[in-house]
Amino acid sequence: MSLDTMSFILGGILVAAALFGGGLEIKELKIPQIGIVARVLAALVGIGFIALAIYLNPKKSEQDTKVTDSASTKTTQTFQAPMHGDFRLDACEQWAQNCGEPAASAWCRGKGFARAIDFPYENVGSAGVTTRLIGTNQVCKEKICASFVYITCEK
């Protein structure tokens, strides 16, 4: 659990104790009845912890954004055992036609990339794996069906 989350939870518990005057029981956590001075102090400290959580959280979000931005500028991405619908992507667009690069690039374009740059394929039908052709959406259940081991797409 992160520091900002713990700070927020603790602050919430203290503010709740201040509002309700104690007498709270949440699972194993028991807060006894407290007087007015303790309630005011609990409210101030609780608000302080909540403010700390809010202060800490944007810094975490900025780091996450930086990671996302650098990932979006990435020019290539590799997809292991690519799927088309509920089956492995067949190595051909149509039955025994446009195999290899045309099928891989069509799949990459569907993912928002320009083309495929690396796309080794293997026979998977002999292992009982079903594939789906990207050009016709037909399903191949034969022993000769082939699918891509991986596809590396380029923007």
C-alpha cells in the first residue's frame, strides 16, 4: 500500500472519529468515545493526513504520465502469439493466399500501426490449435494451419 493511500485512510478514520465522537467499531478497529478537545484535534490531524495524501498523489501521476508518454512514442511493439478474435491469427489472409507479411501487416494496421517488420510463423494445426484468417474471418482447424510466433509492428 502506498504512502498516499495510507495517509488518506488514516485521515479519513480520524475525521470520522471527529465527526461521530468515537464509539466506532470497524472489524478489529475500535475507536472509543472521545471528548470535544480530542475531536477537534482528530479533525485537524485527519485533515492534515488527507491533505498530505492529495499532495503526494499528483507526483505519482506525473511519473505515470511520463512512462506512458515514452511508451506512446515507441516506434515498434512485439506481440507474442497474436490473436484474431478468439483464435490465433492465421499466417494467411485468405486460404493459402497472401501469407506472411500481408497478413501480419493487416493485423498491425488493425492495432494502429503502419506495418509488420518481423513475423515468423509456425505450424500450430498439428498441435490442435485453431486459427482465424484475418481477410475472411474463416476458421482453420486442419493440421496444416499456421500462425505467427510473434509479430513486431512498426508505427
